[in-house]
Amino acid sequence: MKTFAAVLALGAMVASPALTDSSVPQFQVDPFWPKPLPNNWILGQVSGLAVDRFDRIWLVHRPGSLTERERAAEQNPPTAKCCVAAPPVLVLDQSGNLLRSWGGPAQGYQWPESEHGIFVDDNDFAWLAGNGKKDGQLLKFTMEGKFVLQIGKSGEGNDSNATDRLGSPADVAVDVAAKEVFAADGYGNRRVVVFDSETGAYKRHWGAYGNKPSDAKTPPYNPADPPAQQFGNPVHCIRIGKDALVYVCDRSNDRLQIFRKDGTFVAEHFYEKMTRGTGSVYDLVFSPDKDQRFIYMIDGMNGEVRIVDRTTKETLSRFGRPGRQVGMFTALHNIAVDHQGNIYTAEVNTGQRVQRFRRLDAQD
């Protein structure tokens, strides 16, 4: 009982925002979420996270990132009782129980070399991206894992102005009304690119500030320099708000850039501008209230979740720090939120986990 109480106390300590303003959402880590996976399964790097309209939590991980020791039960002969790599795509309920799993290479499409990013649209299709060096494709599946569409193709030669393939894309967002899929493209390219979500036909693309992107080499990010005129690598996230604007994470340049859907530049905002390394703007989601009052933004380099006012773009609060204990983060990478306002996070590298942070205050 003493150990249990200590775990809960740690969770409250790590996940409570620094500010106590009652208007700022309050969160506490759930140390028992998710439930253990069945079938002796184990997660690799969890590189994509989403919540669908039924409040099911979707994650994609990288089975190929697991070591032989972690996959000991798969060896011939087995070298230990555990474990076996889980399928790449897993679907959980809010209690953390596994509901569905699928994914991996098969005939008819090119599965990514390195899984990266998952999005479930309002028509109940699941989209996947990949950031392997040859990954130039987006994949569309039904919720049950039936292949529907591939946009782009695997291969060599990234080109930020190509119309036939992508360049190691990181993330996807879908405008179902316009039948358009937007990609943060990505680890090889330096752009946003838009395709027809039904046919895969190319429609348009743009770089930083809405300009034509360039693949010319740029110097490493330096906070003392003027803002970079090109996106850095990777262009790491893309989200479409209820305000009909497109929010793009320029991770290594520590900034969020905002556009109209046609690529017209609207604004940019910097966060933790002195951060170098892998950058401070990894991923974001909007709070689920009708006005989307808050942006929940994650910072992998500093190991924290920021709560940002969507109107002013000011940071109101934050929680988390680098570490391996519950409520802390090792290589924080993705974020999602359900309709009750609970936050979910995913970790890559040696983090290899998902966590849930319950919203404690009442949501508007």
C-alpha cells in the first residue's frame, strides 16, 4: 500500500501544471494505463497516436526497433519466455484494453520502412505515414485494416517540389468535407503537400511562409539568427483546427507556423526558442471543447507538455520532465486527446510506451 500511495503521489506531482489558475486544465497521470498487452506482445518505439470519433485510442509502433533480447520469445529456439513484437497498429479502449490490431507488409501496397504517424478521419479511415529514407508514400486503410489507397511510392531521391511521391512524411490530417489529405512532408522534404483523399491525385504544396520550398542545405538552428526561410527537417506535425487553419510543427526551428488551407501564410509562434538539439515543437492537438480554447503541444527535447491558449498562442502551463518514472517522458513524440479531455502521449527511442493523463477539472 505504501508503494501504491507513492506512485500516485509521484503522478500527481509530475503531472500537475505549474500554474493553479482554475481556468487552466489540470491533469494527473494514470499509472495503470494501459492494461498489459495479450499474447506476450511488447511495444517498440511508439511513433504515432490518434483518437477516433468513438474515443478509441490508436497507436502505431515500430516492431523493427525492438532488440533480439526484447523479442526473445520469437528466437529459434526461444531464449526467454517473453516477448513477441506486437502488430504495428493497435487500438485500445479508454480503459486501456486492446480492441484490435493489424498492419505490416502485404501484397498490394508498400508498408513503410519506419512507421511514423497515424490519423483516423471522420469517415473512419486510418492513415499512416513513414519516415524511412525510402518512404515516399501515405497509406489509407479501413478501421479493420483493409487496404484502400496508396499515395506516392517508396524509392530514392527526395524532392520538395515533386508531385508523384513524398519524402519521408511524418504526419497526416484529413479535411473530409473537401476530400483532401494534408501531409507534413517531412524528414526528407521540407513542405506541406495536399492530395485528393479519394483518388490520391496531387493538388498543391508549400514551404515555410507559404513559399516554394527548397532542398538547399541550411545551417543548424541558431536562436540568435533570423527565422529560417525554409522549414527544417523534420516538418513533424500537421493539424486542421475548427478555425479552418492549418497548424504545422517546424520541430527543429522551435516554431509553429499557421496557414490557410490554400497555403497562405497567417502567423508563426516560437516556443522555448533557446532549445537546440531535436527542437521544441513536436506535435499538437486541440482541446475538444467547442471553441478549442487550448492547444496541447509536446516538446520532446525538453520532455514536457505545454498548455497553450489557442487565441493568443501564449503558454499557460506545462507538465512533465525528462525521466523514466510514471508521468515523466523519455523521447516524447506524439500527443492525442479524447472527447472527455484526457491526454495520451507516446514515446520513441528507448521510451517505447504510451501514457494517459486524466483531466481533473470539468471541461466546458
